[in-house]
Amino acid sequence: MTAAGGKRIAACSGHDDAGLGTTVIDIVAAARAVWPAIELADERFVAYLAERVPEDTVPAAALRALHVSDLYLACACVHGDPAALAAFDDHCLSVVDRALARLGLDADAIGEVKQRLRWTLLVADGRPPRLVGFAGRGALRSWVRVLAVREAWDVLRAARGHLAADDCVLDVASPGATPELEYLERAYGPEVERAFRAAILTLPARDRTLLRRHFLDSVHINELGRLYRVHRATIRRWLERARDHVLAATRAHLREHLDVPRAELDSILRLVPSQVELDLRPLLARRRA
């Protein structure tokens, strides 16, 4: 990669940044190091990058924020490099199997979804392959995983008439729910519940009792104040502190025990409800039993 590449991306992005050439040289070299078997002309990749630099940004900073090695792979796939296509299967489609298995798909259905993905993402059928739409703002594998889940739901819908009602994954979906949310709830709901249970066990005995009395036994904070001989505002603070502790400990447990990409972990953490009492009820009931 030469300094000419930096001038090219500067021209493509409409900026004249003296330090841009060095940035381009560095990030292209890093991308090549990740995919040494892929053959991709520097100028072709620089032009591809330039198209994905957001307007009204400093190009060097914008480039450093992109998943450049993933864009390198995507660019090479779009241009039909055999090594890139093989790497895409190994790097991206290999993680689809586990994601779709969590939805309850069998091997044949997973194979169909993957074949559909190969066609829509990699084949130019009178229009650019869909992989061109990957902008590099997140990990390519996470992006493909989301598309795989959507494709899986299409497969399930098509086969719905052939599935028994008790076995159809669609029947558990709430109206208006997105495929991504349904996938996360189905795949990680049990782990979220285990994290809640572990978090509750870390609470001091008094806080567990307060949560149980308030959320399970429906004891009003005024009554709790009289019981503990403190003002109701103090009880409210204790409850809020206990609730915040449970939420923080739950998130910490999930970060420690789930081996998933950062983007997917952030989505899973959003499953931790803001109305924690709805999930505390069954857990506190088990503790009392």
C-alpha cells in the first residue's frame, strides 16, 4: 500500500487530510494481515472504503472506527475472490449454525438458510449482492447472524403448515415482536433468569426480605417503614438500591458467562427488564419455599 492510496480515499471522500495517507496505509496493512490468503488490489479496496466513510466526518477518525478487516473480506467476496468466499463460509456462516439451532431448526432447515444467505449475500443476480450493504460499523459475523435469523423466520413461516402447533417456534412469538428479539429471548432467556437468581443470592438478607415483602407479598412502603421504624423515603431508597444491585449483578454475570460478540451481548443485556419486580416474583417465591 502506498501513499497514493491515502490520496485516493481523500479524493473519494472529498477531504484533504495530510495524515489520512498514513492512516490508510496502516489500516489496509492490518486488514491484509488478517486475511493474507486473499488477493485484493489496494486501489479497489481503498475505493470500497471511501464509499463507506460517512459524510461530515473526519475521514481518518471515521476509518479507524470501522471494522476494516471485515470490510476487506466483504470487498474481496463482492469481487469474487475464491479465498475470500471460503473465508466467508468459515468466518461468518460457521457461527450461523449455533444461532439457528437455538431457534430449534434442524440440520436440513439450517442448511437451507445458509444456502439462501450465500445466494442473497454473494450472488449478483441483476443487482449488487446484498453484502455490499455491510457498512463496517459492526462486526460482520453479527451482521450476518441477524440476517440469518430473519431468513430462518422466513423458512419457518413457509413450513408453518407442515409443523405441529406445539412445535412451531412462531407460536411463541408475541405480536409485533422482531425476529432478533424473539431469537434473543428464546436463546438467552434461561441464562438471564439464572443471572437474576445468582444476583439475588448476593443481596444482604435484609434487602432480600424487603424485596420479598414488597414485590411478592405486596406490602406497601408505608407499612415497611413502620416495621423497620424508618421513614418511607428510606424504605424507597433501600428498595431502589436493592433493585439496582440486582440489575448490575445480573449484567455482570451475563458479561462473565456468555461467550458472544460484544454487539450481541449488548442486545442480550437489553433483555434485562427495567421493571425488575416482574422477574423477581418467581425467584423470591422459590427462595421462600
